[in-house]
Amino acid sequence: MILSLAGPIDGHISEALSAAKGSDWLCCAGDFGVWPDPALSSGDAGEFASRYIGATNDQIRTPVLTISGVHDDNRWLDRRASHTGGAEILSNVHFLRQGFKTTIGSDVPCRVTGLGRAYSPATYDGKYNSRSHRHYSRHDLERACSSGPTDLLIIYESLDAPGIRNLIFATRPKLILTNNLPNRPFYKDVQGIPVITLGRQKQVQVEWTKNHFIPKYFAKGHGISA
């Protein structure tokens, strides 16, 4: 199974799908550009709203899985996901809720665990405020840690943020996907697990077999940054 791995798409959905052509899935590390009401966005809301209301009606043929970033409408995502592990937020676009695990692919299934959003000391310590919807909580992290082993771990925040190293140890992924955001270190691997770090509107493709990712674009123990 061929996976296109993407950094923040920022609402450039058509371009991302074009780059992922030929892949079985497109996996986004947050900031997909989820803004059903573009008036609520602080910047360019991109294509999401037009696709959500049906103004853009071309089909999304490559299935998409995304976690949430700080530049997504996280309140809307949480309502949409409700008490389930995720939700289909557009036709063939799937949101993976905070700290949950899902399986993508049928012939060669791949387990994916996601932890989106940024770190905030207040939210992490349970002191919620008007901005807490942009942050992961200790409960989100504990849920992810208890979800068990995974194949692909997608993380929005820095791999040095509180609790993240515990999450990596608990889930023992075969590959980590994260974002190349400002003022964060780049790691080729963490705990011997290769890391792919991608900037905005950047993608790479990897092939997933039954038990491992074929190292087309990275050597074992060494990640990639783009």
C-alpha cells in the first residue's frame, strides 16, 4: 500500500490530492485547513468550505486521514467526532480524533495513531481556558499511550514536547510523521524509530507492507525532512 505523507495542507486540497495521485491514502499531520465557516478563520481558509457546502463538487478519489492542528476549527472537529474515534468531515476525508487509533487500508492494513494540536502548560495540567481547543490535554496523551502498538504515529507538536517521548515508547510505531514548524529541532530518528518531518504543503510517499515501511525515501534509522 502506497501512502502519501503530508505536512500542513492549509486548505490547498486540490494541490495536495494532485501530489498524492497514485497513492492509496493521503495522511496529513494537521492543519488540513478545516474551516466550514471561513469567516472564523484567521487567515486564508482554503478550499474546505466550498467543498463542504458543495460549491466544489469534484470527487476526492484518494482517501484522506488527518489529525487536527492549531489552524483548524477544532471546536467543530470535536463536535463532529462526538464520542467516536473520528468522523468523515468531507466525502472520503477522515478526521482522527485526539489520542485515538484507526486502521487504514484493507488488503494491507496499517494502524495509525494520532495526537494533534500544540502543547500548553495550562491545558496539559487541566486548567482549561478559551484557547484550550488548540491544545492537547494530558487525557488525550494518556488515551494515545493506552491505545497499544501502532504502525504510523502522527504528531503535530514537537517531539520534545511534554509526554511525547512517553507516547512514542508506549506505542512503538514503525514510523513517525510530524511537522517542520518554526523553532523546533529536527530528528532523523527517536528511540530508533525513523521520523519524517514535513513542512507546509510538502509530501513524500512511502510503501507499507504487512510489517514495515519499505525505505524508498529514508534509510532504516534515518528520517527525512522536506
